[in-house]
Amino acid sequence: MRVAVLGGGSFGTALASIAADNGAEVRQWLRDPALTEQINREHINGRYLPDYAINPAVVASTEMAEVLPGAGLVLVAIPSKAFGDVVRQARPHLTPDQILVSTTKGIQEEGFKLMSQILEEETGFPHIGVISGPNLASEVADKQLTATVIASDDPETRTRVQTALGCDYFRVYASNDRHGVELGGALKNIYAISAGMAAALGMGENTRSMLMTRALAEMSRFAVSQGANPMTFLGLAGVGDLIVTCSSRLSRNYRVGYALGEGKALDEAVDALGQVAEGVNTVRLVRDKARAEGIYMPLAEGPYQVLFRGVPAKELARLLMLGGRSSDVEFVLAREDVQRAHREQDGDTQGAKGGGHG
């Protein structure tokens, strides 16, 4: 099999090396000529994965014409802001029989589009999928035991990715809920920022447990409104990815949140990271979308106020507790039923008070 990887970041590089370990002929496209030369000469990505050796069979290039033709599987590992532009550059070199898979955990602002939707619209190809899960790139590169999800309506896409990337340390599970898996990967970044802020502010394990559990409810509520299956969020792309990004200093979004919790400005926190933290953009897009569509997402409001409204990070605890009375698991007891019971109780109480003054 020939595999093409678009993108020279940490996760794309790690996946390129896995595919080469599995015997695939791997070509990787990068914009940066110096980094391309380093990968080919030293088999190291000094910018994003300086401590890990890349399989020497991975050949990097700045020319899409050298990377894409003949590839049975194309992995698109480009940050969301540049994703559409790169896909449009790639389109003349692609053919409908190729399988296109996004590895990007973000949302495009224009039209609130997921990356797989961009792949569909720009190419019209039938074989489209997404990879998502608890996949810290440095640990994947270090060959630590890891699992991910390939999601697609197309069985050929799922099978091809499992064959190309599955190995003794990287397990690839299948799903047919593409949008659910993709939304899980994007939405959890919101709460990773909050978890980082909470840790820097000295909040305890109870707080983090509450944050993660309520975040899972909020993620699934939003995704179901967009047509996803709520059961997807019990899997690797939901609770699995949420756990790792809310718990690890290796998570980019957690580190941005931690810096904010230490009192750094947003620009300073992002610059210090040196890589794209998709969650910063996702916070704003999802919060605005939820407000426009009337979706209850109180936990997304906290990081939004800190990131974009100048509210001090030390106010996070108060912001996290602003949500109204609700149920624990909405698919067991509906939130509306809890709120209705409280309204009825409040009405009875007011009636009793009124009667007492009669």
C-alpha cells in the first residue's frame, strides 16, 4: 500500500512512521523545505517531535505531485484554519478511488464545518473518514500502547485504515458515526482548557472529576443536536479523548488553559505553546453555535468568558457553577423533567406564602 500524509505536525508524522513500520510506501507533504530536508536526512521532525526517530522509509516532499498520485490512503493532518486551502491545493492530484481521512480535531468557522465535510465538498469522493481518539502524538511516536477510532459510513475506508495503521501498539477501532467521532475530538478541547485552568488555580480532584463528567454530558448534548449518536461518547473518541486531554500536561489545550490559570494573556499562552491549540477557536465557535440554537452548554461559557471577554481566570470556579438545576444523566432522567419539578415546587411555595398573607 502507498500512504500519503499531508502535514508535518506531530500527529501526522507519528502516523506516517506507523504506516512505514507496517510496510507501506509512505510520502509526507510539508510546506517547510528545511523541515522536509531534515526528515529525509536525519529521520527526525525537529520542530514537533525532536526526541523520536521516524522510520527511514518515510520520504518527505514539498511537492504534492510527488506525494499524492497512486496513494491508496491519504491522511490529512492539517490545522483547521488551513485545512480547506490545503485540500483545494491537493485536489488536482487526487482521484475518486483514493481514501481520504482527516486527523484534525477542529471546526472551520465559515459554515461551522467539520473537516470531513470539507473533504466531501471539495472533492466529492465516496471514501471519506476521520481518525480520532486519546492519541497524544508524542506517546504514539514513543510506541506506547494507544487506541484510536476510524469513523466512516464506508466499510472500505474503515478496513483500509485499520490495515494501514493497526499494529501491536496502535489499535484501530471502527465506527460508522463519523460526525459523532469528529465532534468528540473537537469538543473535548474546550474542557481541556478549563481543566488546565482549574489545575493551575489549585482546584482539586473533585473539581476535575465534576468538570470531566459534566463535560461529557454537554458534549453529547451538543453532538446529538447535530445528528450524532450519543453512544459514541462512551467510546474512545468521547470519554477516552476527554480523559487524556483533561489530565495530561502533554495536551496542548490543557497547557494553554494552565498558562491562563497562571495569569498569562491568551496570546502569550498560545505563543509559548509553539503549536496550534484547536480548542481556542472551538470554544468561541461552539459557544456561539449553542447560543444560536438554544443548546444548554454552561461549561463552555466559562472558558469563553476567560478567553474572549477578559474575565480573570480566577473567576473560573464561579463560572463553572452557574448552570441551573439539572439531571445527572439526561438519557436516564431528562433535564426538562427536573426543571419542571422545580418550577412546580417553586409555584407551590409561592402559593403557600401568598395564602399565609391572605
